[in-house]
Amino acid sequence: MGSAFAIGVGLNSLFVAAEVAAGFWTHSLALLADAGHNLSDVLALLLAWGAVKLAKRAPTPRRTYGLRKGTILASLANAVLLMVAVGAIITESVHRLAEPAAISTRLVMLTAGLGVVVNTITALMFMRGSQGDLNVRGAFLHMASDAAVSVAVVVGAGLIALTGLQWIDPVLGLGIAAVIVVGGWGLLRDSVNMALDAAPPGIDVAAVREWLARLPGVEEVHDLHIWAMSTTETALTAHVQRPANDDGDHFLHAACEGLASRFNIGHATLQVETDATQACRLAPAEVV
């Protein structure tokens, strides 16, 4: 994955430089808006790449989980960057609607066509990893949305060449902003939730609780917490009331293996309580 980030950063940095130059030369807001979007993507790729490196750091006495949470912070930063780009694009598009400017459609189409190629290649490099890693998913969404936006810029420039309607360019800028919002909103929501230690997307907390409660000898489950250690690792803690518990080690190993295989929860810690007459202070649902 490191090579994918390196190639993606290199290709997109070169393309941003070309797109900015072409945007100023042609007076195309759509190209400049797309360049701003692509620049945020370069920064996003750098953040995601750095987070992947940090996640491999070994735990320390101070940071007992290591720096795995950095991948979540990177995905959150990526989402925020997207929203900042949206604000800038909308502001300039509204201004350009009031004062349309002529653009050189041929150069715009050639530049945006290059963007389709660059962004598609980069997105394909992240496609496989995007299914199981929110951080990589952020990088994939950036690149995939960029490819779609570049296609729209090509089409828009073609329409301007055919009709001479210059307002198509700022309207296209607003369309780009809408694409960014649609693509980035889910990433922002999931990143915020994971930063607040919510259960990761795809984890059904009720199903996990029910599965634990059905394990042999378990009478009750409480103080269940599930959260993301990183964008790829999920942790769980829970108290299980199991009076007999005559096979304690076997039970714990089997439960942890089951949580990993069924729910992809790889870091589980279970506290077994055998005396039902001693109320656990963490048993009430409102106590954390």
C-alpha cells in the first residue's frame, strides 16, 4: 500500500500543477475548482500515508495502543479538507455566475481528460483496500470523485464550445461541489463516530451482545463496549456473568476466536464474574 500512496501523491502533484496553470491560462473556474479539489486530495493522500506509517509504531509505556488512532484522525482530517474545498468552490462559482468569463475550451478538455486518466489509475490502486480500511476508503473516495469530476469538466467544456454559454463553467463548479459533498459526507460521519469511540460501521452491537449471551454457561452480559482502535482494528470489552466457569481459559479462548471470526473484532477483553450475588457496579446500562 505504501507504493500506491507514493505513486498517487506523485501523479496527482504533477497534475495539480498542470491544472492550475491551465486554469489560469484558460480562465476556467471548473478547472481551478478541480485543481483545488485535487490539491486537497494530495494533502489527503499524504495524511493517509502518514497515518499508515504511524499505525505500525510499537506501543509505548505512555501510548499503550501505539499510534493506531492516527488512521482515524487522518480520515477525519481528509473529510474536513473536502468540506473546506466545497466552501471555496461554491464561493467562487457564485461570484463567477454574476460575472461570467470566456474560457479556452480545447485546453480545458485536454487538461481535464488527463485528469480522468490520472485519477482513475490512482483510484484503482486503492480500490481493494477501501473495503476494510476507512483511511484507505477516504483516499479511494477522493480519487474516484476526482475522476468523475474530470469527466464532467470535459463534458462541460464541450457544451460551452458548442453553445457559447459561459455560465456553464460556474454551474459546473457548483456541480463539482455537490459531488464532493455526496462523496465525503459518509466519510465525515464515520470518521467523527470512530473518533468518538462509536462502534465501527458494520458492527451490530446488539448481535454481538446476543452472541455473547448465548455462549455456554453465560447468564448475563453487561458493560459491553466496542470501538475502533484504528480504521482496520476493532476492540471490545465486556463483563460476562458465568457462575460455573469450570473451563475458564477454554471459554475465553473460544469466545475471542468467535468474536474475531464472526464480527472481525480482533482485540477482545472479557471479564468473567462468577458470583451473581455480588452486584457489579458497572452493570447498570447508564453507567460507563
